[in-house]
Amino acid sequence: MDLEQLRAFVATVDHGTFDAAARALHITPSALSQRIKALETAAGAVLLQRSRPVRPTDRGRAVLQQARQLLHLADEAAQQLRAPEVSGAGRIRIPIVVNADSIATWFARALHEIGSGGLVELEVRRDDEHVTADLLRSGEVMAAVTTEPTPVQGCSSRLLGAMTYRAKASDPFVRRWFPDGADPVTLAKAPVVQFDRKDRMQTGLLERLRVTDLPPQTFVPDSTQFVVAVQAGVGWGMVPDPQDPHDRLVTLDPGWTTRVTLHWQAWKLSSQALDAVTAAVVSAATRLDRA
């Protein structure tokens, strides 16, 4: 398999269309299509679903991870061979996936450290911490912040720490909906703020309390604006401690907490760039609870 064919394949998956991938690689769509067809002929299988966006087939996902690893090692070797005075020499692209609450809080320190080095082009994808490891398995990313402690095949795993979430609401909201205190009966009626359809944080607490009637929901798929919505009295929500450090919100019940333990999983590669990203992430995670 030719490296340029693999590069065309990976670019098409990343950009979602043949035209966008061709522009990124500075080739014509026809040339890119020819490279994909040649790769599929060599593999003896269809690797891409010609949908919009383009998605890898089952065989394609098997090739994707190996393709990324080969291209990463090739690019890193090329970086080491280039003269240091060459403009833009050797930036290594590393796609990773991180959950939204981490991006909004402790992960910013890692971004600052990685960005200040100038040698890594980091592509951060956002997804729920319970599904981020799936992107590692599919080969779409090289590393992930995840709740899965068991290493994905071909990856290493290390503990980062935990974030504690507490059921909170604004003071006016509490006075209106929980004048005598929050309980399963009042929670069945009080509006709740959800992050998105994957978010199980609030729903999980309701299930633990045996609340069977789902209350009115407002979806706010942004960590910062989620807390803003809770502060504005849109509903109650599970707020991570780092996003309410001064306890401006009212805790509904001290026992209504959820602890989410996070791990960093990364490909096992002899890669200085990936090692640097890992070191920055682990350093930034020292703010998490490791007790």
C-alpha cells in the first residue's frame, strides 16, 4: 500500500468529502479518487462508503488505524530529517477526543502547553466520555480522555483523576420548585437541563431516586452555557465542581453526587509528538481528584 494512497484515504475520512480532501492535499478530486480506488484494489475490499459525509466501511475502519500509525511515523521521521530552519518544518497532526466538561475546565492547561511547543497540530474532537474510546477503536483518533480503564487494543491507559458532579440549581429556582426541599416527587415536576441526548448524568440521578416521570427538559450542548442555563433558572443540573468553585449555586442534596473517573488512552507508538501530548495532558490533570 502506497503512503500517498493511505494519505488520501485518511484525508477523505477526516474531511468528509472527496472535494474537501483533495483541497487539503492540493490535488484534484480525480487524482484523489484514483488513489482511493488503487488502495481499495490493493486491499481487495471497499474501504469507503460514498455517503455524505464519507464514512469508512468495516474493512475501512480496520485499515484506518494502521494507516494513521504509518503516516504518523512517516511524518515524524520526515520531521527529524528536515533542517530546523525550514519554515513550518515538521508539524505533526494528532487527532484526539476529549469530553466537553474537561475541555471547559482542566484540559485548557494541556492545550496551552501543547500549543506553545509549536511542533504539534492538535485536532481536538468533542464527545461524551463514555463513548470516546469507540473513536480509538475505529482509528479516527490517536488518543482519548475516556471513562474506560481497560486499554483499547494497541493502546496504553493511565489514570487521570475524577470529577465530582453535584445536583445544583439557582436560589430562585430552588425557592420556586423545592420550597420544602427536593425529593423524588418534586424532581418529577421540576425542569431539568440536559447536555444532549447522550447525557446520562441527570437521568441517571432520577433513575437512582426512582423518579419514573421524566420532567420538562432543556438541552444545552455546551459545558459553559449549560452552567449558565442552570444559573439563569432554566432548570437544575449536575454541575462539576470546577465549574462552580465558589458554590454560587445551591446544592439540592449533599448525597446527590456522581463521581466520573477519567483515563487517558493513547496509541502505543514510539512517537515523540504523541509522548509530548500525553505528558501535557497528564500534567494538566493534576487538578483532578485522585483520592
